Amino acid sequence: MAIEIESIGKTLLDAPLGFVEQTISEIIKKPVYLKVVEQNSVFETNYVRKVVIGHSQFPILSAVVRFDSKNLTQAVMTGLLQKKESIGSILRKNNIRAERGSVHINFDPDKKTMTRNYEILHNGSVWFRISEVIRLDFLRACKNS
């Protein structure tokens, strides 16, 4: 079972920027949803966005995204304010090339969850700071159901 968890975790970690939803759907062979649970300005141009990607009642991935609107293009900010799409989808739709930077990964001792913290960079500038919790146990349950 540990090998399966590591394989699933590696598949998610290797997913290209903006394809996490699709990768989760391919792993479990079922459709997934993305829900923006909350998005608020916390101070002037600084925002926090909370997102869940899941299947049925299972929240497989929860993410907290921090960003400063003054660093983003108007098109990206407009997409974010609509609260319908993932950041990766918004970037792709607007033909913005971005990359992950400073990835830090942790597994809990029971291998039920994996956390990933990283930044999304555009032209060397940090646009987003993302902290994810991936429920490997829910991912496995959805895959096996």
C-alpha cells in the first residue's frame, strides 16, 4: 500500500502547473469538481483564496492561495474574481507562462495526507503562494470505489 500511495503522490507532484484537477480525475477515473470556498482581501491588495478539489462528498485537495493583486494582470484578476476556475486554468486561458518554484512536500506518518507548499512564478516574480493538503486516503477511496 505504501508503494501505491507514493506512486499516486508522485503522479500528483509531477502534474504540470494547471493540470492538478485533470490529474486527480485521471487517477480516480471519475469527474472532479473545483470549488472556491472563500476569497477575500485581507489587507489592501493582498488576497487569500481557499479552494477544494474533490469527488462526490470527498474533498481530495484543499488549497490556500495567497496573492497580491498589484502583481497580476487585469485579465488574471478578473478570472480570479469570478471564482469559477483554478489559477492554472486562468493562466493558461490568458496565455501566461508560469512555473512552480520553492516546492516543499511532506507526508504525514500514516501516509493519509500529503502537504505541498510552493510558489507560482511569472517572469521571476512570485504571483501566488500555495499551500495544499492532499487527502491520499480519500483519493485512494475514490479510486477504489
